Amino acid sequence: MLPPGEPGKRRPTSGIWETTLTTTIRTRLAGLAAAAVLAVAGQASAQSTTDTLAAIRARGQLVCGVAINSAGFALPDSRGEMRGLDADTCRAVAAAIFGDATKVRFVPNTSVQRFPMLQSGELDILARNTTWTLARETQLGLAFAGINFYDGQGFMVRRNSGVTSARQLDGATVCVQPGTTTELNLTDYFRSNNMRFTPVVIENVEEIRSAFVSGRCDAYTNDASSLASFRATQQNPNDFLLLPEIISKEPLGPVVRKGDWRFFDIVRWSLFAQIAAEELGVTSANVEELARTSTNPDIQRLLGRTGDLGQSMGLPNDWVVKIIRQVGNYGEMYERNITPIGIPRGVNRLWNQGGLQYAPPIR
């Protein structure tokens, strides 16, 4: 829209006015763009100079974000000790850094709280049933260090409902948590199968489970591991049925902030070291003996008898010995935490046993 002409004065030609306006807009946009570039550069600079490892050592403990009451992954035992695969993933990192797997403070958080808490620095690492996706790495400033559990989204119903397949849920009410990939997967599944549903969206995990048990929703959807975890904690687990359909890929693993790549390396290779240890037959029971006597070059490198792999990350060369002695290899973690809640090893077996767990060479 052109500016109105003043009485008695000739209105400027549109070409001159538009040229002036365009120049002004371009100048302002260029200024905004420059400011944005400087802000991003400043943020990147701040990230690149962050020394998470030094902060953790100065504090004397690793701060690990975990799920709230997730049996098999993160759940306090009768003594108040956090137990589970995710909890042990953080203990392995603490063992690598301090030589002491107990130097972890666990901070339970919801699906909505988890990313802001990690981004703000309230957490050093997030290990709480979090799915690795492109958007989470490119839009949230986070980096996934590995996959400690290959999962997929499923559905649970009350056994007395008579439902035996997700294709029978047309018109159902479905309990789902916000701020998760679960919401999108749920919508996609029903849309692609020309089915209708009514979501019952509840953030708190205990509240959403209570809503399902009380009959407020016909089905409850989440990662299949989370559903199995929930069922295992019920007084009558057989009252609930996990439907056979798995509707998504949900690779779960530890997450850190982008920018401090040394800490990222420690988290990533602590997990890989546990996987490699299982493949090489190194366990919590024999690790110290093998560290002294093994002639296998791969075991010697893994356990720090040869090479300086630990020092390259700012760790002692026997960092893997400390992890395996105190936390165990990947198979020991799985057997201790996941097998008791009834989830078969399946795709989480080692690659040479038909599974997907695979560690790059540690050399």
C-alpha cells in the first residue's frame, strides 16, 4: 500500500517509493540476518568452549536424567537405589570418569521436561527411553551417543476387552503422553489404516497409567518396552495384553548437548565398550584376570594393556576395566534389568547372534 498524498502536493511516483521501501527493507533484513549470524556464532562458540567433563569432575558426580518409575530402565529398589538399563548406562559413564559407578545423581523427569532440562544444563546426560530422531538432533541442539535399546511402539489393552489386534481399535480412546514421538506415530497409524481414535493426553506417567487401568481409555500406547515395564509392576500382569503390532522404529539411547564432543565420545564409547566386552567374552567376573593375562590383541586394547585409547578422551587407560567390573558388559546389563520384566533379547542381541547390537572396533 502506498503512502497517502498530502493535499496540494504531488504524490511520489510508485517506482521511486517502492525502490526506497525495498532498499530500507533489505537494509533492515540484512541487519537482522547479521545479528542472527552473530547470535548463532556466539552460541556455537559457547558450546564449543563448554567443558562438561571438567564440570562433572568439579561437582564430584554425573547428573543423569531418567524416566519416572520405569521398571527395567529406571526404578528405585526397596532401598531407594535406582535400578535399570538406563540407570546402568549412566553408571558406566560415571565409572569411566571417576572409576566409581556410584557417583551419579539421578533426576527423574517427564517426557515434556526432559529436553529443556538437558538443554539448560540441569542434566549432563539424558537416559530415559528417548527415541533418536533427525529433528531432535537438528532442531534441539542435542546429540545421541548410541543405542542402548532397540524398541518399537505398541499398544496395550485390558485382556477382558476381547481386542487381540490394533486393527480392532477403530473408534477407540487411546491414552498417550504429550511431547513424544508416540503422538505422531499414533496419528499416522490410524490415518494410514483409515481408522478413527480419540486421544486422552496426559503428561504424568502415573496418571496416564491410572487412567488406562480405570477404563478411561480403551488402549494405552507407548514404546513396547515401557508397556512391558508397566505390566510387570501390576498386581495381576495377566489382566493386560500387549497387542502384536509394532508400528514404529524407536531406537533409544543416551543423549547429550551438542558442542562438547569429548564428553560425547566418553558417553558413546562407554556404551560401545560394554557391547564389545560382551562380544569378546569379557564379564564383570573375569575382567580383572583378563586384564592381566589375555593375549588376545582386541582384549588387550579394550582393557588398556596396550595403546593409549583412554588418554585420548581424558580418561585412564583402564577405563573399560572399571566399567565392566562395576556395571558389567551389555549382556549382563540386559539380563539383570530387562529379562526379569519379560522382554526377550530379540533384536537387542549381538550382531553375530542375529541382533542389531554392534560396536565399532575399539582400536
